[in-house]
Amino acid sequence: MKYCISLLLVFCSLFAVAQKPKVKNLQKFDQKIIHFGFALGVNGGGFALQRNAYNLRTDSLQSINVVNQSGFNLGIVSDLHITPLLNLRFLPTLVFGQRNMEFNFVNFQGIRYTEFRQIESTYLDFPLLVKYRSKRVNNFAAYLIAGGKYSLDLASNERVKNVDIPESIIKLKRNTYAAEVGVGTDFFLPYFKLGLELKMSYSLDNAMIRDNTELSNPIEEIRPKMFFFTILFEG
């Protein structure tokens, strides 16, 4: 994700500096009441994790590490023009993501060992966002975007009973809410508008389900977070 951010910033800076007066594409685009499109992107998923108070000398679980993983997403764009520079955007998105967790233990004999857990998620995201765009410089504009979303995890293990499986799992809620904020650029091409967007999503509620297992008891809360790099095609 950090390479996507760096490339986007460098590309946009060079593009803006190099702009010279020329014929504008899609001159009536901002006069539409509503427009549609689709979005394709990649994401990096992680957790903001808070552990319960513990004693490093007596607790066998020494540390918990979250290993971020990459995924991809695709969505449908519905954009309502409130003013030429202010839009209300609804972007239902299917998000495939994954996070890995490492639980590092030391037993009473001083032997270290690690338990690995892979947490896969398939989200249906329903974000409602406000987009504020700069004035066009020929066929280029930059924008800020912010809002909130409801997420439904289709791969949630919320209803799985840990007593029925040989290896305990980390259980997360099926329904969560999150805040989103991001930046992007619009390129007005002859037949459609191309957008490049970087966005962060951070859960507003604790997604952790504690069910009295060795792995879940030490965790106070888990808040899913994601970084998105998205390409938008809008007409």
C-alpha cells in the first residue's frame, strides 16, 4: 500500500505542474444530477488490537502480533451532485480481505511456541460519503472524501462454537460500523472520468467476541481497519 500512496502523490504532483490550457473533456459532467460508475481496487487489512492487563512474568501468553494482508475489492458508484464541487456518494462494495494473528507463548518449562490464526473476511460494505472536489485545472481535479459505512461480513464465524472444533478460533461480529476518510484525483478523459483514490477505514465498535478460550480471553477489543487504493470509472 505504501508504494501505491507514493506513486499516486508523485504522479499527481507532476501532472498538476505540467498542466497547460487545453480543451476540457466532459464539460457538462458537473451539470448532471446523478452519475454512475464502477470501482476496482486493492486493500490492506489489519486490526487495532487492545490487550487486557497482564503480568509478563506469570502470563504464558507473551505477545500478540497482527500481520496485515492484502486483498481486493469491487464496487458500484452512485454519485449525487449537490453542487459542482460537492457530491454525496454511495458505493456498495464487495471486499475480500484477510488478517493473520500470531500468539507467542512461553510454557512453565520456559519453552517458547507460537499459535497462528488466519482470519478471512468477505465484506459487503455500504459506505455513504461526502466528496469535496477542487475546481478543475483543465482535465484534472483533486478531492477529499469522508463519511461512514455499515459492513456485513459474509464469512463471519460469529455463530461457530469453539467447543465443536479441534482448534479454537478468533470470533468476530458479523455486523460492524466504521468511519472512512480519504483523498483522490479525478482525470476527465474524452469518454469517462477516471479517479484514483486512497482511503482509510477504521471500525467504530469492538468486533471481538469473547467466548472464554485461551486466545480470546487476553484480548479486550479488536477494531478492524483497512487501507484502500481504488480506481474509479465514472460516466
